[in-house]
Amino acid sequence: GENVEQHPSTLSVQEGDSAVIKCTYSDSASNYFPWYKQELGKRPQLIIDIRSNVGEKKDQRIAVTLNKTAKHFSLHITETQPEDSAVYFCAASIGGGSYIPTFGRGTSLIVHP
Amino acid sequence: GAVVSQHPSWVICKSGTSVKIECRSLDFQATTMFWYRQFPKQSLMLMATSNEGSKATYEQGVEKDKFLINHASLTLSTLTVTSAHPEDSSFYICSASHTGIPNTEAFFGQGTRLTVV
């Protein structure tokens, strides 16, 4: 099955700095890569996603890049703010009749004011 | 976006009793729903895949007789923790995606904090 590795497990930055979280996946058949943000005690919520036919996607301060050859994808947050502090999860899934996302272990992002 | 509602949001039960958690997709149909367990500061661990009208598929190491899953309709899946013990205390969360739209965003319930005393 699919295996998703996520790094780093903890990331501490100063407000205004950029933050980068990286994930690798094992199954070349994976073609959908969402990123979720989970605040303490709350449900994960989708913040951005990318499909295998696209190399990069941007939404305001958040961007995701995908390298299918190397089987890795990254989340980039620019101009970080304290409210960005949360746990971020990457995921990978294989298209077809049974969509089962495999999640990375999560990155705890702390943005210091 | 679509809404998945999970109930209850927290529950405290005595050791040996059973607890039922509901997961509902409020504005879309979900042939498949997923149940996760999350320990503090850890990732989402997939427990089982709930399939409407058929048996759930359990991940390795998850006891199907302990964690009973029923998916009786396209909008409701239930997880029953039977004969709960303190080690079952955890955060349980469900998710669902739109039926018929493969490989899309998963919508999560708000989670259930289970404490077994």
C-alpha cells in the first residue's frame, strides 16, 4: 500500500518568515495530494490540494508543489502569522473506485509573534 | 463546503460499557466513510473503511468485534466501541467524500473525545 513520510515533525518560525513542509509518497499511482490543517481539538480542514497533472498551485500565502518523478510534494506558507500555528497533514491517494487517503504523520507548526 | 457531523463530541463512560458514535454527511451522499483514531500530537490512524450496505473493511490490528461499524444508509455510519476499557480512550474522527466523485477532498467530522474510566 501507499506510504507517506512527512517532515519535519515540528517547525518553529518567527512571524513573517516562510515555512516549508515536505512529504514523500511511495506509490507512483497516487494522483491526488491534499493538505489539511488541524487546530487543537478541532477537525482537520482542507487548505489546498494538487493533482498529478499539475506541478504547482497557489492560493494567497499558501502554495503546494509536486514532483511526480521524485514522488514528493511540499507545502509552502509565506508571511506566516500566529494564526497559522496548527498541525498540518499531507495525504496521498490513488484514483479509482476506492479512494483511501494515506496521511503523513503531521507537522506541528508554531509561529512566534 | 460539505458538512460531516459527528456525535457526540465527547463522552465519558465506565469500563465495560459500550459507546456508539455517529457520523452523518448532512448535504451529500457518501457510499464510503472512514473512521480514524488520533492520539495526542499524533497523526490520523485509519481504523476502518465503512461501506454502505456491506461489511466494513478493517485495518490490520484493529479488532472488528471490538469496534463495530454499521453503514446503514448513504448518509450515516456508526462506530460502536464495545466493552470499552481505559486504553480505548482516544479521539475518534470520521470522514467522508462525495459518492460518485472519486479522489476528492475528504470532509471530517468534528471528532469524539472518548474517555473510559
